[in-house]
Amino acid sequence: MNARKLLKWAAPLAAASMILTACGADEKSSTGDKEYTKIVAGTEATYAPFEYLDDKGNVVGLDADILAAIGEEMGVETEIKNVGWDSMMSQVTNGEIDMGAAAITITDERKQSYDFTDPYYEATLLIVTKEDSSIESLEDIKDKKISVQINTTGHKAAQDLQGVSSSKILAYENFSIALTEVLTGASDAAIGDNAVILEYLEKNPDSGLKAIEDDSFEKDYFGFMVKKGNTELLNILNEGLDKIKANGKLAEITGTEIE
């Protein structure tokens, strides 16, 4: 093939190469890290004071306030949807929502599937039972019916006490049902986060229930949850958390300090 023929074929091939290179560049930029101008969180809004619905059906509570404060510091719009506990987990995984904000305890087991922000709240578990009950400790409910919210640290504590397959552990979609089971006598006690139980008792002084501390419960730390590997969103949330810790906004919202 002579030089003129080579030039005849070279020009179209070069043009095609440029087009393919340009398409590749566009595809790379479109599938890169998401630029966050709005963060959509999922929650399970039956867990006052952290998340619950107001009279208009809006999600309110400590988590909503903390996330809004982070958004304000970082210049990002925030939204919280009430999707349910288990659904929240799956929607973070499949990308339907950006994150979970539901008083989620940071655990080694959960960190295998999700990434967590730095802690924003320190909590512990409490037992709640009827005021006239003889129950005074965790050991006292070793053979009793215990109601819990499914897949929570309260659920794990009950399983550690009675065994994973115990038929006396009654696990429900939300903690409100677990409390109702104690009120009706369907369960002897419930295990849940201290802030939630104390909030309920304060709002319902005639409930006939009491809270019990037990030294065997370890401290829990709540964090916001994102899809594994989503470092961009994690960095935004952690930077925002650092800022509202430093300016005192986080302590103002939660009423407590955390390092």
C-alpha cells in the first residue's frame, strides 16, 4: 500500500480514535463520585426523641436536627424519609437513599456492611418493665419474655442473654410495639436505648412502667450510616460533625457532650 493510500485510511481512523477517547472521558466523568448538593436520609420514625413524626407527618427529632445542622455548615440540603428500619438498611445498600439516620449503634458487625461517621451520641441500654414487677436486673429476665426492636443492640443483648434461637425473645419492627407488649403483659420486659425509654416515661408518667439500669450493658455510640465505600459522603458528614461539635451546636441539640 502506497503512502497516499495510507493517508487515506489514517485520517478516518484517527478521527474514530478521537471520538472513542472523548466518549470514554465523558463516561468516566458521569460515573465518578457523586457531587452532593442534597443528602437524602432514611429513618424509622417511631423512636423519640431521635426520630418521630410531627402533626404534619414530617420527620423531626434529634437526628433530623443534627443532620440539618451539618447541612447548614456544609452548604448541602438535607431530607429525611420515614422508610422503616430494615428498609432503611437495604435502601442504603442499593442506593435508593444516601444514608441512614436512625439512632444507629456503631457495631463491628454493621461495619462489615456499611461505613459509619464518627459518633455523635453516647447511649446505653435499659430494661423497662411494669412498676410492680419483681425484675431488678438483666439476670432476672434470663427466663422471661423479652420484647425488642428487631436487629438492634437491644435485640442482640436479649440474644446474648437467652440464645439466638430463644422463643421468648419477641422482635418487632419498631420499639413502640415492644413497649406495648410490656404494657399489655405479652412480654415481661423490653430492652432499648436509654434516651428513648426515658423520653417515653417522661411523656407518659402514668404508664405504670419503670426503667432499670444494669452495669453489664456496655456503652453504645450512635453514628450516621452510609454505603460501604462512600467516602465522599462520609467525609462531608464527618467534617460537618466536627464543625458542630466545635461550635457547640451538637451539644445544644442533644443536651450532652461527646468527645
